[in-house]
Amino acid sequence: MPFTETGIPDLLVYEPRVFADSRGYFFESYNAGTFEQEGLRFPFVQDNQARSTYGVLRGLHFQLEPYAQTKLIRALEGRILDVVVDIRKGSPTYGKVFTIELSAENKKQLLVPKGFAHGYSVLSETAEVMYKCDNFYHKASEGGLIYNDPALNIDWGFDLKDAVVSDKDQVLPTLENCTHNFVYNS
């Protein structure tokens, strides 16, 4: 199976089958049929791509319902530490942090359902990240959590004094003070 459970309901790691030979490699980075065989149906409508340098920290972001997004995230170049926090009220893993290294080399992808705050840090000299979304960007629905919330105690893979963080991301609330409308549906 190309999907691995993470210990957090609905959050999955996707590892596509890679065909390598002397010419290089080939793989299907996304195939709706593969996802549908596992009961995963997402009408992805937008692809986003970002390039960043070492020490850049993006997040933790989400969009409120009804504009929330499921995301399928991967690194096209370099290495990132992908970070998510379950913020679905009533979830057995509410407030739990999950991290995974995504890289061009390991080709792993993280399927992040609606109801999670998401971010990443760049661990390589540069990294290019691409993610599919099942809903369009909606500025008025933006929300987030502060990356250095002491209650979450996230290890971003480098000393935070070296982090390059946007002004917007430096003023986000803690989980305790965050307002959102996500509810866990088991």
C-alpha cells in the first residue's frame, strides 16, 4: 500500500511507487484512481509552488470552513520539515504535532486533511515545495498558529534564532488563543 498511517486520524503519508533505471526514474506523483482505491476522494483544484532558502519557516496556516483545504504536499527540490497540528475540536489527537521530512530524494508526500494547521521549514540550501489543494485560496478565511507556541514545542530542525519568518507569521495566536471552526468527524 502506498499510504502509511501517522497515528493521527485522516493524516496520511503517501509514498508513490518509483521506477528507476540507468536513465533516471519515473513515478506518478498523483493518480486519482490510487487515492480512490483507499476511499480518498479530493477534487484538487489548485496547485501551489514555493521556492525558499535554508532557514525559511512558513506557517502554521489554515483556511476556515467553508474554504478549508485538504493539501497533498511534496518537495520537488531539496529537503523540508513538514509540520502539522491537529486543530479539529473533539479529535482524539487535538493539539498533537506531526512532523516528517519531505525531500526530492525520498519522494514522500503528506496528505493533510481539513482541520490541520500546516507549515514547513527549509533544511537544505534551497527547497522547492509543491502542494495540491481541494479548495481555492480565500484571503478572508486565512488563519494560523504561531510557530513557536510553547504548548506545541515544535522542533523545526534548526535553531529558531536563525529562522526567516514573515511578519504575518510572527503575530499569529497560540493554539490556546486560536479561533477556528474545525470539528472532528469520526
